[in-house]
Amino acid sequence: MTGLSSVANNRAIAPWLFSGPLLLVMGFGFIWPLLQALANSFHPNTPQGIDFTQWTLHNYSRLVDPFYGEILVRTLRISFLVTAITAVLAYPVALFIVRLTPRAQSLFILAYISPWLVNTVVKALGWTLLLRTNGVVNTVLRQFDLITVPLKLMINEIGVVIALVPGHFMFVLLPLWAALSGLDPALSWAAGTLGARPSAVFWRVLLPLTLPAFIAGLVINFIMNMTAFAIPMFLGGTRTMVASMLAYQINLISLDWPLGGSLALALLVCTLALVWAGQRAALLVVTGGRSPP
């Protein structure tokens, strides 16, 4: 009996031994700073520092200013646009890759992952060489007489979107490719033998079965777009300021940590609300319009 109880205790402790380090990292690296930002956001900022003796909602009321609203709307617009473009491109690419040999699949996946292996600042500088007025893209288009005036592909939202799409594409492609690889090919074959057209096979078979992985990838993609910093700074500039650049200026230049905390909490709530809405909409699609439990 003693041996059995010892084995049971070891099995109960084992999950905590493996998850404990991760919980510690998340606690001290994410939850504790978030709680600190939350606490700071309710105190006023003074020339002497944060006044912890006073409580106020003034930092949140400052976010109602049209200046901050415009930046938030721009951040959401860019994030939604990049996520939408990625959603349209991900399925054709994933369907193409999953039909290749295992070796070819590995090479293609490595090619799509490779941009993420490069430092973000290096990638942003590389995009400036491609998209600037006398960059590679404009030079090639002018040599082929496709344009007479250089296209303005930088210091605007267009450049940010162009750079973010391939930079964050793998976050949608990888889970979608894994989900498609796990499907039994007989499902599509059976639907085809029953008279379903390829479009019907996709909408009625492949999409519902891979939708959870697809939504998970889109959620990660959207969050990464919301928090992107280097690419918007280099390709958008101060004229196309997004929330991450604003947070940098408030926290590290102005040193207004209470306002930075309120901005961080507002962005977190906004992002979580949009993610929740997207997940609920996906569940409604899967359940055929019936309200999910």
C-alpha cells in the first residue's frame, strides 16, 4: 500500500514539476508587471514620480482624447487588414504544401519560417531598401516602364501592411498546415464521390474541420500585429504612429508610467474583447448559426 501511495503522490507532483518553471516565468515576467501597471494607472504622475498616496481615474480619462483614439483606430485598422490578407492567402498556401512530399513540405515550411529567424530591426531595414522611393521595387517598375512616378510605399500604412503580412504569415500557416496534415484524405475523396464539387468539399468538409486551428492562428497573428513596433517605426514613421510606438514614447521618453499603464490595460481589454468576439463568431459558423454553449 505504501508503494502504491508513493506512486500516486509522484504522479500528482509530476505535472507541477514540469509546469512549475513556466508558471514562475509567467508570474514574474507577465502577471506581476501587468498588476504593477494596473496599480500605477490609478495614481497621478508628478515631477517627483508616481504619487501613491492619491487615487484617480484621470489617466484613463486622458485616453478619450481624439489623439489617442486616432492612434488606436489606426492600429486596429492595420491589424485587421494584415490579418484579413493573411487569412485569404493562408488556405491556398497550406493546401498546396500539404499535397507535396514530406521533404518538399519541410523545405516550404522552412522558407516561410525563415523571415522570423531574422532580427525584426534587420527585417525592417531590409524592407526600407525595397520600398523606398529609389528602392528595388520602384527601380524595377520604372525600368519596365510600368510607372513614371515612384510609388509612395513608405511612411504610410501601405508599407507597414506590406512588411507585416510576410513577417507574421507563419503564425497562421503553421497551425493550418498541421490541421490539414492530420486530416484523413479519404474525407475529401468520399465527399467527391458523393457529388460534391471542390468548392463544396472545402466549405463543407475542410473548413469546418480546420477552423479551430485557423482561428487560433488568426488570433496570434492579430495580437502580433497589434504589438508590432520596429516595422511600423521604420516603415510608417511618426506620421503613422501605432499603439506600440505611443507606448514607447509615454513609458521610455516621457516616463509617464501611470498613463502608460492605463494605455496598456486599455489595449489589453480591447484586444481580448476582439479575440473573444472572433472566437464566438467562429463557433457560430461551426455550429451552423446556433448559439454555442
